[in-house]
Amino acid sequence: MIIAIDIGGTKISAALIDNNKIIQSRKTDSIIHQDLNNLANYVVHLCQDWIEKAHLVAVACTGQVGKNHVHFLSAKQTLPLQQQLNTGFGLPVVILNDAAAAAWAEYCLGPKRQDNSLVYITVSTGIGGGIIQNGQLVTATDGFCAHLGHMSVTCHAAPTIQCHCGRINCVEAISSGTSIARQASQILKTEVSCKTVFEQYLAHPEIDTLLEQCTDAFVDLIANIKALTGTTVIVLGGSVGAAIPFKERVIAKIAKLPSIYQVELVSPMTGEHADLIGATIYAQTINGFRNATQ
Ligand SMILES: [Zn+2]
């Protein structure tokens, strides 16, 4: 069996998986922003009773997941997480970025794509991504790869918006749930959540304008991805990606792009456990490859 773990900024999910089916699962609050140095111990403790049944640990993790280290972008801290988990579990550990894991799940379990390519974008508190080209998940040694939220786009909402990565006008700084809520709060002069924005935008023309600007910026990202990868389909996940006032505007604006930039935008097939299942399928491939070449 495989222990699968999804380490996010607010929640950590874990599951015991047999034959790509979840046997048991559990969820707890994340400690990334409170006690990051204790993360590995915390995760091992969460899965303690599964260890003797498992032969492999598959991890989907937020942040820049490199070959040897994970850099947590928002916490600005780096951990040798694979080595720490390997020691803690006493099992082989494969880690990949959480959006990359979801992309891999969509690619492996969704409809067969003729060109063996797919791009997955999740828009929720942040914006993440995963790219599959010619049947391969695109990765980089330092893990800074397919972080689609940190591509710079045209911003009509303000002359410049500073991103936490250090760059100006990253799409995450303009169109993520956190950024939409922050900009709407400034306009309305009261603290509002992104959910409230989607519920009340019809009553506030200036918030409707903000949504237009944020979706313009997001469709700029879509056009850039099409030019970069040539993908014909983009899977749009995440709570903001699923919100009708966001998604319908994006689909309408893609249809107005020059034809070479147009892509089919589809909803995810794999549901709430996409990260866990994607990491599990990927870890078996990678671990099998390692074993075969040892
Ligand atoms: Zn950025």
C-alpha cells in the first residue's frame, strides 16, 4: 500500500491507498505558517499507524519542489523535506508540487489526449500549475517550473502590483482569490472575502469592473501558455476557477482571442483528492524506474 500526503498552506490531507483507491483518509490543519521546521515530524505522526502496511510514500506539496529541497515560497524558507520524511517513515518518498500532482491525475485519469499534452491551472488562494508535454510531466531540478502564477501579465487594475515572489504584475498578485479579496477590500473600504465578491459583485459596479480586470489578466496568462506549450486543452481547477462569475468571463474572453491563442477550457475530472491520487500514480512510476535501474 501507499501513504499519500497532500501538504497545503491551510490543510494537510493524508490517505492510505491500495491499487489507486483510497482505503482510509484523514485531514488536519497545516503548520506551514506556524511551525514549518516541525513539518516532517507532524506528517509522520499523522500517518503513524499506516507505516507498517505501506511500501512507499507519495507527497504532493505546495511550493517549489526541487530534487533535494522544497522551498516554501510564501514562508520564504527551505526544507530538505524528502530526506526528513524518508528518515521519519523509513520508506522511499517521492515528492512533487501539488498542482503538478493534480495535473498528472487529470492526464492519467481524464480523457485520452491525442497530442499527449495538457496544462492544469488551479486558481484558489494562489495560482499554481502543471504542464504535461508529450506524455511527460515537465519538471526542473530546482523545482521552479510550471509555476504559472508567477508569469507576468498586463494589469488594468493598477499601474503595478507587487508579487510576494519579488516580481511585478505576476498573475497570482492580480487574479488569485487572495488578490481579488484584497483589491475588493480596498475598493469597498471594508474587509471582504473572495466568496463575498462573487456573491455581491452585481450590487457593486466597481467590483464588477475589478472582476473584468482580473479575468483580463488571467486570459493573458492563458494566451501566454498557449504560445509557450501549444496545448489545446487547459483544465481549470481551484475554488476561484470553479466560480461561475470568474469561469464564464474567462471562457467568453478566450473566444475573443486571435484563433491561434484559443484553447478548450475544461473542468477537472478528478475531484477533491486529485493531488493525493496524482502523487500516488506518479510516485509508483518514479519508484519503479528507480528500482529498475538500481
Ligand atoms: Zn510572483
